[in-house]
Amino acid sequence: MASFLETAASIAREAGSVLMSYYQRGIAFELKGEFDLVTAADKASEKLVVERLSSHFPSHAIVAEEGSGQDHASSEYRWYVDPLDGTTNFAHGFPMFNVTLGLERGGEMIAGVVFDPLRDEMFAAERGAGAYCNNHRIHVSRATRLEDSLMATGFPSFKRHLNINVHFFHQVAMLTHGIRRGGSAALDLAYTACGRLDGFWEFGLQPWDQAAGMLLVREAGGQVTSMKGGPADVRGKHLLATNGKFHGQVVELFGEVFAGHYRVPLPQIDSSR
Ligand code: IPD
Ligand code: CA
Ligand code: CA
């Protein structure tokens, strides 16, 4: 019998083909919030994933972003599904998106995949068995100092006027090699797992954005916590993931920002220039 991970990977690959068929045609979007896009591709991908999961695992709970999951509240197993992570990119033809599935058992992530159909990259991890990209073992980067890192972050569309991340963004931008904002949280985490990035943080994540990615980072040797360095929770909304070698430095820096202290002051705008 195929493992949870093998089944998840095969479903993600199939959903990736659905996404590609829409992407190649170019596609219209609707708004589900003021700046929050959704496309027919999100819905078609979710339909396929939920149909496949519920036929393989009829007793499992499924939490899917577009709302078509199945509510088996008493189930020990819960899937988190983002049928298209990076919808804004997708709708604009910016080539950075994925489909991601994560499986939780009794409150712990035990399996997860992030599939990028444009690059044909399948990131996969199983608890205790390591993390892989296209069946090759992956590891986090070797950077030991924040000063030598390339970081990533994101800004959710929902209630974006309340997001405090700009304060953190400035400090990290000043103290690292730079920040990437790729527009796909699951790939940011997968890239942290394979060492293309040294770390990622975001305020306002949903469980399906981070479920698979947090397991990938851990299984690749990295560290995942809350912004303040406490335990990370898939439903916790805030997440800091790094290669684990300078995690404390980031927690310290973020602690200063939470306390209103800016190590590097914001530049003044000189309106006469
Ligand atoms: C979004 C992307 C983005 C992140 C947002 C997510 P969606 O997911 O992952 O990078 O900054 O927080 O909501 O809406 O494209 O599935
Ligand atoms: Ca998402
Ligand atoms: Ca999505």
C-alpha cells in the first residue's frame, strides 16, 4: 500500500497539471476580499485534491483553503490543503506558485509535500525520515550569522493594513544580504529547507500555507518557532523558520522590534530632495 507521503505526492502532481493547464491559457481572477484573489484554477485544483484525499482516506479531516474540505472533527488525521499557493503570482503570470498538502496526526505534522509544477520540483518530507526534493535528500544552508543570510518574508492580502511586518522588514533588510518576497509561503519554506534561502518569517499565515513547509524545514535540519522563539503551531499564524544556526539572533532582533527599539533607525524623508 502507498504511504501517506506517496499518495500526497501523486495527488499534488496531478493537481499541478491542472494548475498548468490554466496557467498556460492565462486566466481571469475574482476578488474574495479587497485585494485577495481567487481563480478558477484554485477551485479546480482544490476539487481534485479533496476528491482524491477523501477517496483514499474517507475518515480523515480535510481543511482546504477554498472551503471544500471535509469536517471529521474527531479524526486523528487532518490534511491541510492549499490548492494554489501564490494565486496573485499565478494571476499575473509571475512564475512562482505551487500546490501543497500537509498531514497532521494528533497535533503533529507527519507528512507534507510542496509541488512546483513550473520547475517540476517535488519537495517532500515525512516526520523522522528527512526532507527531499525530487527524491534527493535536502538540507538547510550553512550560514551561521544573520549578517550572511538571504531571508524571505511575505505579506498576506487579508487585513493587510493591520500587518506589522514592515517594521521587521526594515531591520532584516539592513542587517542581511537581502530579503526576497516571492509570493508563495510554501515555496519560501521549501527553499529554506533546501538551502536556497537561509530563513523565512511571516505574520498572518494560514495553516495550509505552512503545514507542509514547517515539516520540510525541520526534517532538513532547520528550526521553526513562533516569532518570539516559542513553539510553532500550524494554526499559530506567525512563523519564523531558519536553518537553525542563527535562529537566536533573529529572535533577539525581533524581540527588540516588538519592544519598539530599532537597531537601525528608519531613514528620514527629506522632502526638499
Ligand atoms: C499567499 C502566499 C503569499 C503569502 C500569503 C499567502 P495564497 O497564499 O503564500 O506568499 O504572503 O500570506 O496567503 O493566497 O496565494 O494561497
Ligand atoms: Ca497560500
Ligand atoms: Ca491558495
